[in-house]
Amino acid sequence: MPDAEEKTEGGIVKAKQTIRDEEVSNICAYVLDLGPDCYNDSARFPSGPWCKKGDWVVFRSYSGTRIKMYGKEFRLINDDTVEAVVEDPTGVVRT
């Protein structure tokens, strides 16, 4: 039986692997920076960039490349993966 790491408000105990799976499938992230080729295709992005550095964005579950640096996990996603910009990421829940 997996070690219990977290208990939900309803009293459900989650295993460490379940918590990890939920983190990997997250759909909201903070934009640290944009690459030099981001949103450069005017045919695909006729009105310009969908987001900018410092925005909170919603993107498709499991998208991008996950990397770990300095003990923290980051995700590299493509410009066309961004679905929306949100002001408050705490209200975003994957259903």
C-alpha cells in the first residue's frame, strides 16, 4: 500500500503517486519568459501574442516538456498550446 501523503478536505487520503499524477496533469502555469520565435507566425497568430511574460495561462493537460532545474519542476510549452490567460489561477480546476 502506498504511503499516505495528503488528506483532502473531505478526508480522502491520497497516495504520493496520485499527488504526483495530479501535478503533472496541471493546466495552469505562470509564464516565466517567451522564446524568440514565440508567436512569430502571423498566419497562425494574426492578432499577435496570446500571452506575455508574467501572465497566468491555461493550457492542455499533459502538454509540453517537463524539466527539473534547481530542485523545481518547469514546463516548456508551445505558443499554440496556450488556451487562455487568467487573472487568478487559484480558481482554475481541471474537471
